[in-house]
Amino acid sequence: MAIDTPSSSSSSSSKAWVLQGLAFGAAVAVALGTRAYLSLGRSAKFRSRVVGIIPARFASSRFPGKPLVHILGKPMIQRTWERAKMATTLDRIVVATDDEKIAECCRGFGADVIMTSESCRNGTERCNEALQKLDKKYDIVVNIQGDEPLFEPEIVDGIVKALQGAPDAVFSTAVTSLKPEDAFDPNRVKCVVDTSGYAIYFSRGLIPYNKSGKVNPQFPYLLHLGIQSYDTKFLRIYPELLPTPLQLEEDLEQLKVLENGYKMKVIKVDHEAHGVDAPEDVEKIERFMHERNLS
Ligand SMILES: *[C@@H]1O[C@H](CO)[C@@H](O)[C@H](O)[C@H]1NC(C)=O
Ligand SMILES: *[C@@H]1O[C@H](CO)[C@@H](O)[C@H](O)[C@H]1NC(C)=O
């Protein structure tokens, strides 16, 4: 994987937070152990109980039944679950769904399934409902999107460790390098971070915006990846926070977090997106897997 080494084109400020990410990624067990011990006495590691939730709904305007579509002979939801199983920071993984067919399929390959109501408006709500229905308490929930079946499990571990290492943050997420050709695509969400790796802003527009009005080939622009993790106490109030002006204008859920003054930790990773949003993406991903000899 995954967590980037600073490239020569990075500014010194972006180096600082990338390095911080690296430190968390590599030496995290030792570092967090010490930190938790110092700050919390003899009690366990900070935010130690972690659950990964894969929200999976059947209805989708663009791609009904998407979680069950077969990718090289295996349902997409199973591929997602198998990847999640490879993460080392998750104590438990559950599929949250409103659909009996999806539930049955998931139980068939051995997944833990929580039924959620059809009224959940989005993945965040579904995660929240599933979390309330779990018999155990967790400190962190990772929202694992089911439409990125080839995601690197190290990214999950990276955002979990980032949230464990940043007590002042309630939310963590990942970014990767933005390809220049995606600079003006509003479906590619850009992000800017401060020198400690906390999110400053997310936008569908290109940020930062060069004075020339063009993409600056030297600037390390960041693309937001969908995966996110939350402090579970925060997740309980998150849905109740009223929509905020910037969130509504950009139609970006995560802006509500920032506009309410909460902090969000961001890690930078190497990742090539292979999202499945529409039926035609299935063929693309299968071709990619053939090329890489993935099965
Ligand atoms: C804008 O981008 C150019 C390269 O395209 C770069 O030389 C310049 O430093 C950037 N910033 C400003 C303020 O022009
Ligand atoms: C997702 O659900 C939350 C409530 O849990 C709501 O505040 C938010 O507006 C919803 N976002 C979208 C994109 O529907």
C-alpha cells in the first residue's frame, strides 16, 4: 500500500502531514500504546473498539441490485467483505441492509448481517441504525462503501489509526493524488488540508485555484476517497445536525462536519479507484482484474 511517501513536488507543509500519516501507519502500535497509557492511565487504548459496517441497499436508481452483481463470478458485496476481513484494525464487520436477498447472500458466505429499515436515506444513516442495533458498544465505526470492491484494507487501517491518534478529531477519511484530467470534473471531490493533516475544505471545484486559471502541474492536488470513519458518539449526533449552507451548495455531506466546527483527520494514500456505479463499470473492473491476474 498505500500511505504515500513525500514526493519531490510536495510542498514542505504537505510533507509534514504525510510524514505524520506515515508515522501513524508504521509505528502506530507502539506510539499509540504509549500515548494511550500516558493520557488514560491503565485503561485500554483510546477508541480501541472498532466495527466496520458495509451499508448495502438493493434499490438504486442507476443500478438496482448492485451489491449482488457478480464480478468474475463472485457477488460484489462478498468481494467487499473479503477485503474488509483483511484489515487488521476491525474487531467486527457487519453488512447493514434493508433487503432480504442481500442478507441471505451475505449469510451464505458467512457475514454478520444487520437488517436496517428501508427509510434510511443514505449510508451514514444506515450505519447509524445498524450501530444502534448491535449488541456491543464500539468507539469507532468505519463506513465501508460497497461499490469499491478492490479497496485496499490498509486504507481502512490507516483511517482507524488516524482517528485513534487524533483525539480532537471526530471523523477521518482518505485522499489520494488527483489526476490532472479530473481537475474540473465535479464528481471528483477535491480536498485541502492543514499542515497537521486536518481537513480545511472539500469542494467539487478545483481547490486550491491557481491564479492562472489553469491546473498547476506542480501542485499536489488531493482527491477525496469515499471511505470514512467516525467516532461513534459523534455518529449519534451527526444525523441530527442541520444541513449547512456550504454542504447544501456543494451537495457534500462531509462539509456539515467542518461547518459545525468539528475536526476531521485526513490521510493520504496511493489508490487507483475502481468504483462500480453503473452496470458498464463491471466489465471495466473485470478487465482490470484480468490484466493484474486478480481472481
Ligand atoms: C500557478 O501555476 C504555475 C504553473 O502553472 C506556477 O508556476 C505558479 O507558481 C502557480 N501560482 C501562481 C500564484 O501563479
Ligand atoms: C444523509 O443522512 C443524514 C442524516 O443521517 C442527512 O443529514 C444528510 O443530509 C443525508 N445526506 C444525503 C446526501 O442524503
